Amino acid sequence: MSHLIETRTRTPARPKRPFFLRRGPMETIATVLIGLGFLMLFQPFLLVLYTYSLVTLLAGTVMFIIVSKFPE
């Protein structure tokens, strides 16, 4: 009887997901991209960084929106 109780109370094993399919690390990367885009936007020295700041901001924002739907 105790064998039946033990088998019913086990929690299912969580599948291990690769790094790029987990929410926590990828949200951090997306947040860093957004911050990097803002820094690139507000620096007055290099025109190349200013030019690609909008692309970096948009990539970080889209990445954050997509990654926020991933499971924990």
C-alpha cells in the first residue's frame, strides 16, 4: 500500500531546457540590449553608434516581448 502512495505523490520531473529557451536569462539579455540602445542613442561622439541605436532598441524590445511568453 505504501508503494501506491509513493508513486502518486511524486512530482513529475521538469524537462531541462537549453539556455536560450529559459525566460530569466533571456529577459536579462533583452533588458541589456534595450539599455545598450539607450546608451547608443544618447552618446554624442560616434555617428555609427547613433545610427544603429534604434535597431538595437527595437531588437531588445521585440526580444523582450517574445521571451516574456517563454515558460520559467
